[in-house]
Amino acid sequence: MEETIIIATPVGYRVYRPADIGYFVYSTRHRAWQAVMFGDRTLRLRRQTSADDILAVSSSFVRINQSTIINIHYLVLIEEHYIRLCPPFDCPDDEVDLLISRNLRKPLKEKLRIL
């Protein structure tokens, strides 16, 4: 059976697969985490949702900096202090690559199978 997660939104609950979500980003404007999904859709989570709550839902999710949690199944490149995700979550402009925190680089590498 395929893994599913239930996401609490400000207006109710929605069921998704981890594969539907490319990454989560913390919105300082809304003071809440947002899931970035296929089709450039974003889904705002409830304010009570913490990064630890998101990480506990699926082993596919890993934190790369204070405000970003990625789905490692969409990771295609780790270069210096940045990562890039595969389409549809890739960013064509270099200025919006996702930054990896120095403290979180090692836990990210531990989750990956590196040859």
C-alpha cells in the first residue's frame, strides 16, 4: 500500500502522497509552513505545524536549512552550498537555488546512498 499523509490546513484536512510534495518552505509573512506541490500550487499548513511534525510524517522529507524541508526523491544536484531539485520543482534561475545549511549538510548526506 502506498504511503499517504494527512495535512491539516487552516480550513480542514487533505490527503496526499509524499511524492505529491516537492518541498516545504516556512513563510514568515503567514508565520506558517507551506507545501510546494505539482503545478506551482502551494498549500499553507496550520500555524501549529512545526518542522519536526513535517519530518516525522515521512522519511522522504529532510531539512536543508531553517526554513526549507525537501523531498529527497526530487533531489538531483548538491553543489557546494546549494541543491537543485528535478522538474517540476527545479528553478531555472540560479538565484533561487536552495541553500544548504552547514549544520544540516551532514544529516542530508547520511540519508542519501552515495557511491
